[in-house]
Amino acid sequence: MLDLQQDKCSLNKLVLVSSWRTNYGVEGETKSSQRNDEIVGLYKAAGFLDEEFGNTADFGEIAEGEDKKEDEFLAKIADAETPLYPTCVNHSKLCDWMLPADNVLHTSLYEVKKFLKSFDMGYEKIHACVNDCCLFRKKYKKLENCPKCKVSRWKTNIHTGEVKQGVPQKVLRYFPIIPRLKRMFRSEDMARDLRWHFTNKSIDGKLRHPVDSVTWDQMNAKYPSFASEERNVRLGLSIWL
């Protein structure tokens, strides 16, 4: 924060000195008058009497904000200079020239996205009622309005009231689970974990996993064919009310 009292005293001295110089002809009358006007303006600003300066933000806060930005910038520079590993002395985390000339590392974000796209299993877009009454699929797939609340399936221009045909008000993104389960079982370690429940049931009567529960045994008794296949997966559904 600025010490306004000290600034006022200093400006008072400047006004007196300027007035003394004007009286004794040290400088021309016109220049002295202009200087006095500037000093008086500064004096008013220091006292927050000038409307323009009085409406500005606190100078201390502005300076503090600039210091914070500078500190953040310096922190980023220091982070960029972080060694690749603890004993590395020649390369930082931003080095891209440390690899051999014949390396196959992707050189653009587009190439990286294109490469990762091959691992993407995608999802299905299903139009939904804006009030969550139904999904526009199967027998409702060609409907224009919700069969329950009668609200339009499509968005409406709020200014003109025109219906935006083909632009749904709400979309459900469904991630098919079967392709994902297949991908999981292609991993040896993950496939072992998915079959863990079949061979690791508790033998001391203590509950450590859902497989040790009474509900699990009831499901096995009700669906013996399903229970006999160790690769079958049981999914739990959580509902937030």
C-alpha cells in the first residue's frame, strides 16, 4: 500500500519549491505555471480527490497482482528446466532433441490423436427426451415428440421459435460394454483379475469380497449355468436418488 501521508508532504514541498522558483525568475512564468498545475494534479491524485484517479483500483493490489503473475511465470520456467530423471544433467522435461535422428516419435498433435484413435472403441449417441421420459430408440426411434410429455425431440430457436430439425435437445452417450469386456480379457493380467472371484472365495467365513456374501450364493443357486463359467462377469449398478 502507498503511504499517502508521506506523498502529500513531498508534494507540498514540491509546490513550495516551484512557487519559489517562479517568484525569483529561475524559470519562465509559463513553464512554472504548467509545472505547478501538474504538481497540484498529483497532489489531488495522492489524496484521491481527482475523480479519474479516485475511481481506479488500489495501486497496491495492482502491484501485488503483477508480482503474482511474475512468480507464476518464474515457477513455470523452473518447472520446464526440471531434469528428465534425478541423475540427468543434460536434458530437461522440454527436450525433444535428445532422441536419435531415426526415432519414430510422433511430431504433431494430429499424428498422436490419429494413433490413439485406433484404441478408441467409440460410443453410441441416442436421442433422449429433454424431461428424461424416454429414449428415442427401437419403437420410438422415428418419433418427433415424446410419447409421454409431448415435448419436441428437437431444439427450438429461442428468438424465432423455429424448430431445429435434426438437432436433439438431449443426447445419451452409450458405451457398449461387450467390446470393452473383450478388450479386458485380451490382457493376461486383467483376465486373471476378472476370474479372481471363481477361485478365491473365503474359506474362514469372513466377508472380504462380494463373492463371500449370501447374495452371491443365492445368485449361483438361481443361475447355476451362469455360475459355472468362471469368465462370466457380474456387474453392480449404483443408483443415486
